[in-house]
Amino acid sequence: MAKFIRILLLLGLLIIASTAIAAQAATPTIDVLHVKGTINPVLVDYIERGIDQAEEDNAVACIIQMDTPGGLDTSMRDIIQDMANSRVPIVVYVPAGARAASAGFFITIAADVAAMAPATEIGAAHPVSIGTEGEGGMSEAMEEKVVNDAVAYARSIAQSHGRNIEWAERAVRDAASLPAHEALELNVIDMIAVDFDSLISQLDGRDVTMLDGSVVTLNTQEATINHIKMNASEGFLYAIADPNIAYILLSLAMLGLIVEISSPGLIFPGIFGGISFLLAFYSLGMLPVNYAGVLLIVLAFGLFIAEVFTTTFGLFTAGGITSLVIGSLILFKGGPAYMQVSIPLIATVSIIIATFLAFVVQRVVRAHRRQATTGREELTGKTAIVKVALEPEGTVLHQGEYWTAVLDRGRAKPGETVIITRFDGLKLYVTKKQQRG
């Protein structure tokens, strides 16, 4: 009987487990990724991880909820490649008030299903390069090559997903943009969904043709929504991969290193400045930087250090501030607005650094003008107590130290106070302190 009961219990557990697994398998899952900001290498890693997890979860679809002004071409192409290789249907949804501009346009039309909410826009995909040649950073010949390449890429993506090829070319060549309802009419996107729930409802039962020709029917009505967010490291790296954050980190690095160099031994400013410099270096590596701007900022740092050690009464500081402002303005020259350092931020950082250097220089000048307070130079004018009578040579006590002293005239008894007038080697020359009355 005991064995029979154990067998029954085991069978019951197996039935319960199999039922739970079957129920779990019967419940569809939709994984949702959230993109808000510029397209950069950190975002590539996040989306790749999200698509991999959607494949592991055997999700019905992977939805990329996106709001972006654009970003880097290389990162955009990496994301589109990950989407093309996905075994799970990819849906790109632009929520209300958002946009899919520039690189976001390419990613949207590369989705298996492209959806937008009302009051959104798509397009403005004309490529922009950051550099020093020409107003936009490229020569005319190079710009023509880049534009033609982008046009061919947009046409290829639109054709493979059955979307409006001619308008895709206009979005790149003429930087054209469309609101959501016009994009739907022109077959740039597949649907308009007022909100996320409406999107899920419209996706249910939709047949999606994958790039390999297979057709997948989406079953989303009873699906479990699984939001995949950036982990802590991805969120931090994505946050600092911003032109303004990179500039702030560079400024903090500059201030920390100036403090450490001007006052060796404080340690903390040096460590803080070093860490800020490494983070700024990483952040700038994620962005298309104009190296002339970087060199001007480095020159400004050198001039600030020179000011601390040479005290030219502001000449090096003025040159450094000028170099810093110019370098900051052209750090991302030729790029779109979201790839530029904020003008108010540049002004604020310049004022803070100028004020800080004025304080440091003032302290240095005051230290140079002040009488030395260490070594034998500080003895002149100080008082000493006679310990061995000065006739005229004897011994005096000054700040706990015994010195051989020579009196200029007369005789001084032990206990009298004398004034040090000068010194020669280890011998002091003193005079009697005048007594009132």
C-alpha cells in the first residue's frame, strides 16, 4: 500500500507539472523593447539581447517601441541586420508624440510590421556627416556618394518589405517627412494604432511574411506582455553616450586634474578627474567627433595648467577659455541638433572654469607675495629669548630651538627678549627689543 501511494503521488506530480508546462506553452508571449533617444552602439547591444531573448522565449513577436531623432549609420545598419536575422517577427511601433526620424526611418521600414500612433512623424533621413570639410562636414562628391548609398539601402529595404520605394527615396534624398495618416496612405507603414492595446488588438490574426518567404500568423490577443528593459550597465552607458554628458565629463576631468596638479597630494580630485576622463573618452568614442575640437579642448587644458604654474595674470586663462569655447562649438560640427553640445552648457562650463582659475591664480599670486613662513627665511623680524648672556655672543631660544646669536651692541641678560635682524648660516644677529617707558 505504501508503494502504491507513493506511485500515485508521483503520477499526480507529473500530471500537474505537465499541465503547467502545457498551459505555459499555450500562453503566447510578446517581448517589448523600449528605444528612446539616439541610435548608438549601446542600443545595438540592447536590441540584439532583446531579440535573442524573444527567440529563447519563443515569443509571438518582438515589438520595438521607438522614439528617436536618428543616430549613427553603422549602428542603424547593425540593428537592421539583427532584425533581418530574427526568427521572431519584428514589429516597430512609434507611440503618440514620438518620431522615427533619420536612422529611425530606416529601422521602421525594415520591420516586419511598421505601426505608428496619431500625432507622430516619420522620415527626414538625409545623411549628415560630421567633419571639418565643407559646411556639412563633406565635400560635394563625398556627399553625393553617401546619399546615393543611403538611397539604394532605403529602396532595397522598402522593396523587400513591400513598401513605397519612391517615397523611401524621397525621405533620404529630399529629407521628406510624413505624419502617420499620410504614411499609411502612401504605404510607408502598415497600420495606425492609437495606443499599445490597440496595436496588440490589430496584430492579432495578422499574417506576416518573413524575409525567408515563410508566413507567420500572429496570435496576440491573449499574449503575455514581457517588457525587456535595459540593464544597469546598458542604461548607464547609454546615458553617458550623449554629447552634453560627454562634454560635462570632459569638463569635470579637466577641473579635477587641474586641482590635483596645482595642489599635489589631495588624491581625490586626481582620481575623480581620471575616472571622468576615461568615461568621457568612452562617451566620445560612441559619438562621431570632430578631432579639431578635441585638440582645441586639450590645448585649453594645457593653457590652464600653464596659468597655474607661471601666473601670467590671466593671459593663459584668456587663451584657454577662447580655445575651450571654440573647441566646444566645433566638437560635433556639421551634425544635427541632437548631436551638438548645448550653447548654454558651453557658457556655463566656461564661466565655472574661468571663475575657478581666477580663484586659483589669486591664491598663487598671494602666496608669492607673502613672506615665507617656512625655513630660515621666516626668522627675520621674529623675537627670541636670551638663554646664555649675549656679550655680544651667546645663545637664544626661538620656537623651541637654540641658536647661537650675536648682539649688535651692549649686553643682554638671560630672559631678555631680542629681535632677529638677519642670519648667516647657523648664526643669528639680533638687537635688543625696545622697552616702552
